[in-house]
Amino acid sequence: MNSKLTQTPTDKVVYKSDNFDQFGYLDYNRPVKEARMKAIASSIERVGQQEPGIVSEDGKILSGQGRFEACKFLGIPYEYIIGDHDSTNDNETVEIMLEIHKVQSTFTPNETLDCYCDLKRDDYLWLRGLKHQYNIAVANLLMVVASGWDKNHTIGEAFKSGKLVVLPEERNRVEGILEWLKELDEARPFQTKDRKGAFKNIFLKCMMSVLKWHESSPGLSGKQIHTFDRDRFLEQARAHRMRLEVNTELQWEEIEFVYNKGKRKNEKHPFPAMSLLDKEMSTTYNVNSGNLNPKGKSKVIANGQHTFFS
């Protein structure tokens, strides 16, 4: 048996250099943390630099900042290939850079947000403003935006690719929900001293599903359903302190219990079974994955209860 591999050379040449001053960083790429750099350096010491970095023709590092800093720290040449694009084109560069890191799953939601904010993308600047105003995690903020989206699509791919566009009426809806959550949180409705309970992941995920279920028309069952009374829930939460549960099923039951407490059986507000929402929640609110745009159209616009492609 022939053990030799079939080898076809590419036109990509791997270079190496210890002239570290000739390299530079893109303003919108993420900073390298010292702990991460030292971990990479330790790996390179053991097995060498197994993967070259990607550098633009003018020396800007697109991928491999950690490896670059590790080689600099160790005092050994940095290995890299030259990418096929112009780093002066910010939009093209950031799309290539984020595409590389998306596959590697190395960019956090915060880093992705900051990257597009540095490019002055209006919708991302709006998101960052809300993040700071309400002290809410980016993933949870996207959950609020996604509560108005078509259930067949995820927000994650649009957000990571820089194609998220939120129309004015949708911004108003999101801002209204955040103000209501803030008011709910200030009412101290939970059986815990922990603040920001209304913005925590499990409660927020359930609450967004409640609003999506009751405020969309029609509901998941295809039938017209009643509007969820946010004011009633706020008053009920003040009167009957809620538990912050450890999973979505228990939290959903707690929200339903508090909302309907004190009502006669025939007056209780209808809530769907949690099992009906499991698939929708895992699809719509998945910030990290999902094929948002299988037909390859370029832009995703959040608009009220549906998601349109253009």
C-alpha cells in the first residue's frame, strides 16, 4: 500500500519574520489578553506554530494576533501567509476577519458588537447604547430583539455577519420592552436579593416567549389569542414574589402562576404548554449559530412580528 499523500502545492507561501515592527493591528480587531497569549506561547514552545497567521499586504494581522504576540514574547519568527484583499477597505476587511473567527468560534458577542461599532454601523451603535443603558448582556439584548422575529430564523447569523438592520418601529418595540423590564426589576418582584433578575437569561428567555406568544397574531396554534397585560403582570409580581428558577420549564410555570393568581378557573389567561415553545426558543434565540439566510440574500431586517429579507 502506497503511504504517500497526494500533494498539490497552492499559491499560498508561508513566510516567517522576526521583524515584529513591520506588522500592525486593525483598530477594530479584539485585543490579545495576556493569559491567552501565554497559553499560546506555551503551546508553540511544545509543538511549534502549527498554523500560520493571515496578514494583509500592508502588514495588518487579520487572524493570528495571539500567535504573533506569543512569537514576539518567545523571540522567535512569526509565520504567516498574505491574504488577498486590501486592508484599507474596512468593510471588506472586517467581513473577512469575522468570517475567519466565526468558523473558529473565537469572537464573543461583545467583541463582535465592538468591532462593528468601530465601523460606525448604526444598528450596532444603537445596540451598544442599550447594552450600557440597561446593563444587559449582548446575548440577552439580542434575545429581546429576536422576540419580534419570525420563528424560522435566528438572529445570530445576521448579528455576526454585520447584516443586522433594526427598523425604527422595531427599535421602539425593543426599547419599550427594556423599559418595562427595568420597571419590573425595580419593583423587586423576586424572592432573592439579587438585582437585575428581570434581565437574567432564563427569566428573560421565558418572558420574551410569553410576549411573542401573546402579542403576535395569530399564535403558534394558529388561533387568535389574548394580549398579555404587562401592567397586570407588574402588579401581580409586586404582590406575589416570584422565584428565579434554574430552568425554562419551571420559570415558565412560575410566570403563568403569578399572572393568573387570584383569577377564577374560567378567567385564567391561556398559556401554551412549554413543550410547544422549546423548539422555537432554541431556534429564534440562538445567538451563536443557525443558518439565517439559506437562500443567500444579503440583508435581514427586523420589522415587528416578522423578518423580511431584501
